[in-house]
Amino acid sequence: MEFISHMKAALAEARLAAERGEVPVGAVVVAPDGAVVAQAGNRTRELNDPTAHAEVLAIRAACAAVRSDRLPGHDLYVTLEPCPMCAATISFARIRRLYYGASDPKSGGVAHGARVFSHPQCHHAPEVYDGIASDEAERVLKTFFENLRG
């Protein structure tokens, strides 16, 4: 099967999150057949929920859609390197592949910080592909924070 990136859809979710005043992060869950199962943007402020990160919301919606607590064979596209909480959620959901855009040296949990997938306690580590549309993902984040400081 030919590789098709779903990062554009994740970036669209990030932009929608920014319009809602949320930190602009978007995520898309893709089924083994390539169909988009769920997508979400950050909603921590809107829902008054510190766990309402894009990845968690998209994974919750995908699990509900497929009626399973795990998503083996599914891929996740996210615009920013997942934090440790999201990386753990990705592991628990048994996501097959993680594709992310911008690195997050301050709060990331994959290539930086906790490096969740490399811990011996991690029961499942997805294949990780970073830097997907990273320039655009970084630009969305930088623009949001520049406007916030305004």
C-alpha cells in the first residue's frame, strides 16, 4: 500500500484549536486500511480538563468508534511531539506507528524528557517517525504564542 500522510488533517485540527484559544496541537488516528477513524485538537481549556490533549481525545474517539480499548494496527499523526502523558496513552492503546511534526524539547516525552517508549516499564512502543511537516507545525505554534503575547 502506498504511504499517504495525514499530517495536513492534523494541522487543520491544530489551527481549529488555535481559533478556540487552545494550544494548537492536532491529532489524527488512521485505521490499518488508511481510513481516518478519529481526529481532534487540544481542548484542555474548553473542557476544563488537563488530560484533553489532542492525542488523548483522538485515541478516545477512535477506541469508541472501533469499540475496543486498544488500537493495534492503527497509526497516529500529531503536530507536536507527544508529552509523557500522551506517549503513555499511545503505548496503552497499542498504536502501531506514531508520526509527529515539531519536536518539543521542553515538554516532549518521546525524543526528549521522559522518553516513555524507551523505558523498561513501557509494554508497547510504536514505530516513531518525527519531523513530518515540522516547519509548518512549528509555524502554527510560534504564530499562536506570538499572537498570545501580542
